[in-house]
Amino acid sequence: MQGLFELGRLGTRVEIRVVLHRLTVDRLPQLVSFLYRRLPFVEHVALMGLEPMGFAKSNRDRLWIDPVDYMDALGEAVFHLANRGLTTSIYNLPLCILPPPLRSFARQSISDWKNNFAPECEGCTAAADCAGFFASAGPTWRSRAIAPIRSPETHHELA
């Protein structure tokens, strides 16, 4: 915290990234409330789906939670920050699992060299705007809610 306060004092641009997993989502609304109250100099908060690499892979049983199971907490967190004027983004989560009001916060955030799409994504009209999946994420790391969006609107218009 002292380091963050020093960055704020110096006028440094600060972004906070929160990785969403089983150990963080239960207290996500309280965490973003804390960030907003205690770190008013933060410019951007990114709420990020879990990348299955390194220790995340070896701790899958402790960390993995299907993202559809934390949509209520994610929505509460996103709107808490956005309604207070803080730039807020959702990274690393496919558009189809997000409720329409959250889709405008989603970003195509996975680098193209480590990004792919599941067979279930075939025919999705939002694929160009979708984060898709990490290439390292096999089927056991995908939400049970994956389904193509079949609409002429972009995800921003769906929100």
C-alpha cells in the first residue's frame, strides 16, 4: 500500500488488475469498494479472468470457478466502480458468458499469439470483439455457458 500511495503522490498513472478466481470472487464487491475509497488516484481497474498458466494450473482445484458462477459479484463490482466514474474493464472473459449489461466493459484482452476460440464459438457474430480463450485453456477451463452470440449487433450495442 505504501508503494501505491507513493505512486499516487508522484502523479504516476496507476492501474489495478484483479484476477478473478475462487479465492477472490467472494469478496470482490468489498475489494472494489476498498480500492475506490482508499486509492482515489487509480485511473483504471481491470477485473481479469484467470489464465491457466504456472501455479494456476497446479492449483486448479483451489482456484477454478466457472465464471458464470460469479457474474452477480462481477456485476456488482463493475457497476460500483463505473457508477462512480472510475474506468473499469473486464479482461479475459468471453462475451457470451457475460450478461448483456456487462458486455460493454469487456475488452479483447488476450494477445493474438495466445488466443483461440472453442468449437462452440462457431458462427458467433461477436467473435471479432470477444476475448476468446487462452490457448493454454483446454475444455476443463471453459465455462459451461459458452455459446455463440447470433445477433447483428455488436457487444457494445447489446449492453
